[in-house]
Amino acid sequence: MPAKAHTTNLNCKFFRGLGDRSRLSILEALCDGPMTVSELVEKTGLTQPNASNHLACLRECGLVISNSQGRFVWYQLKDGRIASLLQLASEITIDTAEGIDECTRYE
């Protein structure tokens, strides 16, 4: 497979991962800094098992890292560019909100 096609496939996989409401909520919360599962549950409204499951996925995919400190595990974005990407996405979404809202192809 050519390098460009491989990169495109990886990008598709990356954006599919961001397309899940729970995972995106966790990533957005982590833009504020490291958090425990309990803090993420409070901030996102997810259940503890659901948040833990999505955190495992995000960690496995290399988007989140975890650090144990005493009896707590802290999660944070692995790369600060993720926060930048999410901020840029929010700005684009605001600028194109009407078209996105009217789009019926991605529901």
C-alpha cells in the first residue's frame, strides 16, 4: 500500500475514534488537564464502567496515557496537539454550524 493511502487509512481510523460521543467527551474533558476516572465521570456524565471502557480504548490507541499515583490513576492527553485539534474543530463547527446541522448524510 502506498504511504499516502496508508496515512489516509490511519486518519480515517483516528477520526472514527473521535466520532464517538463518549470518547470525544473524555478527550474534551482532558483538555483541561489530568483527571481521575471519578472526575471524568462527574464532568462527562458517563457511568464509571463506560468511562473506564472508553479510557482503555483511548489508551490502547495512543491518545491518552495513565499514571498511577497512590491509589488513584490519572489520565491525560498523550499529545497536546489533540487539544489543539479539538479547539480547531470547535471553531470550524461554529463557523459551519448551519450546514452541519442541516446535513442528513452523517446521522
